[in-house]
Amino acid sequence: MARSDLLVSLIRAGATGDREMLRSTTEAMVAEERAKKHFIVADRMQRALAAVPITPPSLTASSPHQTGPNGREAILEITPQLQLEDLLLPLPARESGRQLLEEHRRADVLRANGYEPRHRVLLSGPPGNGKTSFAEAIAEGLGLPFFVVRYDALIGSYLGETNARLRKLFDYVRTIPSVLFFDEFDAIGKERGDTHETGEIKRVVSFLLMQLDQLPSYVIVVAATNHGELLDRAVWRRFQMRLSFPAPNKTDVTVFLDRIISGWPDTPKLSLSRLAGRLGDVSYAEALDFCQNVRRRQILGLGEVSVDEALRAELDLWASRVTPELLNAERSDKTPPETDAER
């Protein structure tokens, strides 16, 4: 009998306690078969697992046609291309990333001594400063699939629907060595003590914590948030690495601009330090957008627009761009004055 047939028979015949042990063993074997590109065997074993739940289904769980067959619809797979060396990261994040790669590349050495590689990473900081790129670089460095969670396919409007979809998502990734990335993690990891939140989000957070605890170490979960203060305190404790991605200072932006502009056919006369000063307080993503706009303007000029002309034109536009601070100021200006009664 083939190994997959044997496991199917054992799972279906086992008692409840045995099923849990066999399930975790089978998940590891499915991951091993996928790594060997034995997809037919791996798919067959995974279908068998899906038919044998460890715990009774929730009374409020959605029907199969509502949540999809295996949780795959809740993730977007992206081919990782960025390398850790390509990123401008604060020293703690850069060294922690290197350590994480080494732990997974030499996981057999750790396991021989009773340890598992760390596999739960939480990234916090303002948007546009490398959190998503860090997760992609980890996937690239380990040669793993990079899965980005789709909240539009995960969060449901009915009682228990989100938990049912979360269960299917984690059941799916548990059999695939991968990097699972949750952007805007505060969307589902909110503080349960918040009096403005409903009981449903509290149940989602509790279920999410349980699923994170049960993930095997060959599934690396990277969660990113722009608002770490909104996360439940228990969520923070679940992550073995907690890294900060602060906004870059002028020196960081200057170095970043040099990396980009050094690849251009023409170098602008304006020094990079002065250019960084003209851009002001920006994220790496905003600095990249600005540089790309300069190149687009120059390219479309078909040789009649120099890099300096394109740069001056974009700097003029940059000064009038819409920013969150500007929007807040406009809202304040439009706020009607208080009446005597309101005072």
C-alpha cells in the first residue's frame, strides 16, 4: 500500500487523540512531498486531511460553498524577488533578518539540540518603510512561496464566518513550507479590551492566537502593522521577533536616493543631500515614487527633456502635493464655528 493510502486509512480509523498526532505528522509529510515536487501525492494527502477535522465544526461555521474548498482563495501568491541585502533597514531588523534566515537554513542543527527555528515575526512602524519588502526578502532568501493574506476573502459579515475562513486558511498553509504575510495586521488582531469592538472580533482574535500557536516552524508568519498600539497584548506575546521599522531620517533618504539615481543614464546636478532636504520627511516608498516620476518625465521627453529639467518640474509639483497633514488642516478650516448654544 502507498504511503498516502496507509495514512488515509490510519487517520480515518484512529481515535480522536490519535487523529491529532497523525494529522500533525501528515502535515509535515505533505510539506516534505511538496518540497520534493511530488504534488499529486501531497494533494491527495491534503484532501484526506480536510475530510477529517480535529475538533467538531463550530455551530456558526459557514457552509463549504461559502468559504471555498481549502482556504487557498484567501491568499495571493507572489513570486519573491527582493533580497535582504537590497533593503535599507535599521540595524536590529537587518541582523534579525539574517539570523532568521540562518535559523531556517540550519534548522536540522537546532532540532538536533532540541530547538526549533523562530517563525513568528511582528513588524511595526509607519507605512512605506520596508515591512512588506522585509517579508518578501525572507521568502526569497529561503526559496519559499510568499503568501499575502487577502482580507477581502477572509473577513465575513456573518457570525462565525471569519473564523471558519481562518481555519481553512491555516489548514491550507500548514502543509506548505512558506512565508505567510499579514499586512495591516491590526485589522484582525485588535485589542480585545476595546469597548468599541464587538464580541465577534474578540472571538476572531482568540481563534487567531490559537491558530498561530499551532503552526509548525516551517511556516513563517510575518505580520505588519502601522498601528502597533491597536494590537491585543496577547498578540504581541505570540511573536518571537518584534521589529521596529521607523521612518527614515535625511541621511537614510540620501543613501536611498543614491542607490536609485546611480542607475540612471544621467546624474542630476542637484546634490543628493539637497534633494533629500527638498523632499522633507518622506518614507522610502514616497522617495521611490518621486524618483520614478522624474524618470518617466525624462523618458517621455524623448531626449528633449534633461534630467535636471525633469527634476525641477517634479520638485515644483512636490511642493503642492496632498499630504495627510494638509488634509487635516483643510478639515479643520471647514469645521463650522461653534454657536453660542454649543459653547
